Amino acid sequence: GENVGLHLPTLSVQEGDNSIINCAYSNSASDYFIWYKQESGKGPQFIIDIRSNMDKRQGQRVTVLLNKTVKHLSLQIAATQPGDSAVYFCAENTEMNRDDKIIFGKGTRLHILP
Amino acid sequence: SAVISQKPSRDICQRGTSLTIQCQVDSQVTMMFWYRQQPGQSLTLIATANQGSEATYESGFVIDKFPISRPNLTFSTLTVSNMSPEDSSIYLCSVEPGGSYGYTFGSGTRLTVV
């Protein structure tokens, strides 16, 4: 492997159960949030996004919840599968000096138990 | 979403030398971003590269160490100069392709400095 997620917190979930990965973001002015999945040896892959005018968005097997009051984001994965094993990052879109940029959170490693 | 080709995919370099990483996108994009991911950690933004202007560097990153070129709307390079073992990381480029796909990432360049 490429040591992705070696020093990151780990969430262990039984296969078939639901997973909830949490993230705290830093900038109350951020208006766009993204969840990424990073498998070993690969770049981050887009999972789902949400804009600040929403508090929930659903995709295929995934749901993102946004709580702007406490600057908290969560990713729910339904019926977790072995292929869901990866490191998950939340990211916020922040405008600084008139430039949009994506700032990543610390990440969580999801480990699927057989 | 955009497809990014990043070269080289990995390299082992001697300290004191420089390496130039290339990022090619299959469509025209305004903004390109360069990130560093140190072993087992999250992604840190190095700089934002817009075509026709100088790159904007984040705190802790300077142009002399990480010069960036952006000659057109589909291509950018990042050079890691005068390398030391502390520069051993994964370097990733990213673009904002538009639409609801978040920001797209290349597969990264895994750099080891010995």
C-alpha cells in the first residue's frame, strides 16, 4: 500500500452495517462541501457534495448531512461493502482573496470487518 | 467530469536535485490546484494556478521551492526544487471541471527523496 490513512483515525464497521463518518469544518463562510474517497495508490475520488443552502443530500447508498450551526458534516454509507474500505475526507470550498479553493479535513480510515 | 493525467506516477530522487511533475487535463479549465499529501496524512494545498497569471501560494509554500507553470488551459507543471527527504510525499493536481462533480484529482506522483 501507499500508507494512505496510516496515522488517521479508523472506523471499523461490520460488512452490511451502516457507516457514519463525521467531520468538523473550520470556516463558517464555506458554502460548498465535498466528500472524497481515497483508496490506496489513488487520488481522491468524488463521492457526494452539498451546498450550504441544504442540510441533507442523498446519493446511491450515501447520504451527506450538513449542520451549519455547529460546522459539522457527516457521511452515511448504507449497507457497507468490502469495496468501501478506504480513507474518507471531507473538504470545504472556501473563498480567500477572491479565489475559491478546496481545503481538506483530516480524514477517517474506514475498515470493513467480514 | 474531467480526466487528469499526471506524470510521473512515482519517482525516487537524490537529495539536492529537482523534479518536475506534469498535469494534463482533457478539457479546458480555469483553475488548477496542486496539493501535497505527506505519508498517512490529509491533503494540503500548495498553490492555485490560473492560466495567464502567477500562481498563488498558500502559507508555508514559496515559489522558489515549488515553481509552477501554467502555459495554457489544459496543462500545468509543479517543480519540487532542491529536494530533501522531507519532500517525500504524494503530489496531486486537481481541477474544477464545473458541474456537480466536485473537484477532480489526478492519481498523484509518489516522490521519494533519498
